[in-house]
Amino acid sequence: MAFFNGRVSFVRFAVEGITTEPFGTDAIDKLTLNAIGKYGTVESQDGIRVGFNGGRHLLDSEISFENNVFDESLHIGMRFDVDKIPSNILKAYTEIEIKALSAGNPSGRPTKEQKEEAKESALARALAESSDGRYRRMAVHPLLWDKSSQTLYSSAGSANVLDRVAPLFRDTFGGDLHLVTAGRLAAGLAARLGLTMPYGDPAKFTVFVEGQEEGAISWANPESLLPDVLGNEFLIWLWHTLATRSDTIALADGTEVTVMMTRTLQLDCPKGETGRDQLNDVGPARMPEALKALQSGKLPRKAGLILVRHQQQYELTLQAETFAVASAAMPKLEEASGREATLARIEQIRHMTDTLDLLYAAFLQSRLGENWGESVGEIRQWLKAA
């Protein structure tokens, strides 16, 4: 149960078009209808099948209100089955077929037609064998749907799995899902704060190094108008704030968060020309190599953070553009157990997410405010002096 034990990793989806009414038995009925083996029963052309399971382990077939609903949250597993014939098996079968077909050839070598026939026979044999599931690889990816914020947390982060989350969810519950990236999150927060988003070219970025030319970012999505590059700028703003002002930052809700950059820092050349710097240290942002990479125009794409708010400490790795959270360590629950511990853990995930979003909102108030030019000047001077 990825969300309830150990460290937590997730990407977020915004749930839209569905009421916030409490979960009932109808939700369980819908999940059961689309359980693994029932959803998409037509053979998949790419050999991939998905469907829900109980979420506690790979073969958990029990989906019930008691096991999957926790007040305003629903925890479920999405099982991901892939039927893929191993290449070494297919190659071996092909060689066996070629040897049999060319045994009577005077030259001792197979003809082109025999090679093609051998490939077809080998594939047919392997496909026939795969019908019993011997080549099936199975994985379960827990999902946590928090109705209080209409957020779906997915423990899976790979595109191959994420591409199947939204269709399965939509076919089960209706509504729609939108991946919460740095750009989409910024748009939502800006609307709440009364700020104007810089819609337009998502590949343009603030130039923090004097003399550097503005240009396209190699990792930007050219089809999106949501500027995910704000996530990269957020990490630079945070880095500068911690280095020159304070490690305690005031938040819009009247609270404060204490922040430390720790353990890992990854920077990439936005033009894809000078490669990547991967730094691992207790304080990577203080390393000379980190500042030199930033001075050369590279942008931070991943950073390890410690966040402390309301006396609760979270340690995590944040991916700048996707706002994906990896290996987040939660405060230990000393006294809670059973269902009480599960509910407390869900509240910790909410609190950590809120803290991260409020910190991002503090950046947006500067980034989308009238004095951003002054802030950019300060960052440029800081980089010069570093």
C-alpha cells in the first residue's frame, strides 16, 4: 500500500466534472465492474491490460467499502498486465524453425523465403504459448482519490502507465482528469490569488544570467500553453531566497514554512547543448559546482527539499516541471494504528501537498507581481557575486 507505508512518491491529477458527495457503495460497484479481467476484455493490440484491484497487493481481488474507502478518500489499485514475448525466446524459436526448414538445402543455408516462414512460425508458436500467461508481467499501482480537494494521487510516474489512468478513471466514474504540472498548478493558484498568468510560448523563460539569450527550452511541451518552466524558475527563486534572505518563508494562509535544499540537485542546459549536472550532498545548493552550473545558464530540474510547517517535517524530491514528488518521508505516527493510522497518513499527504502548493504560491506572488524585474536583478547580482 504505497501511500500508507514507508516513503511516498506520486504525481497528481485534478478531478473535474464529478460531484464532491461522499463515497458510497455505488463507487465500489463501479470499481468492481472495471476490475482487472473485466475492464477492456477485448484483447489489447499492444498486449497491455489494465483494471482495478483491491490495492493492498498484486493479487488483491477484494474491492469493498470497508477496505477501500477512508472518509473523504478512496484508495484503490490499478493493475497493469503486459503480455510481451521475450526477444531471446522468439529468437530461439526462429533459429529452430530455420534449421528445420533449411535442412534439405544443398547449400546448407536458408533461403530468404525460409527465413520469413521461420519468423512467422516462431511468432505463432510463442503467441500460442502466451495464452496461458507465461509471458505476462504484472504490476499494481496504487491510486488515492481525495475528494476534499478533488485530487487523484498516482503512485506511478511513467508515461506508459499514466496514459491509461485517465481513460480507466473516466470510463468508471465519468468526469475527467488533468495532470497537475507546474504550469497547470500555477494557473489554478494564480486564479485564487488574483494574479495574471503569462500564457503564450511555454518554452520562453526568465533570463537570470546576464548576456544569456532567451530561447526555447529543449524539454518544454510545444503543444501546451501552460508554462511548466515556472517550476524551474521556482527552484531558482527558492535557491536565491534561502541563500540571501531566510530559510523561513511566510505563506498566504498566515503560516510559515522552513525550507532546506538537501541531498540532490539536478541542473540541465535549457538548449540541450552542455549536458546535465547531478549533485548529491547534504547541502548540494552550496556546492561550487552547483553555482557554476547555474551561472552557466543551466536550470534546476530536480531538487531535494525538507519542509517544516506546523511542526511537521517532510523530506522529498521535487521534479520541477511535473511537480512530481518522489521518496517523501512523513513524520512517524507513534500512537496511531489500523484505520486510525491510515486516516492520519492521508492527512499527512494532504498537509504536505498544501505546504508545497503554498510555497509555490509565495513564488508566484513574486513572479507574477509588478516587482518581478527587481527580483530578477537581485538574482543576477547574487549569481555574479557567487
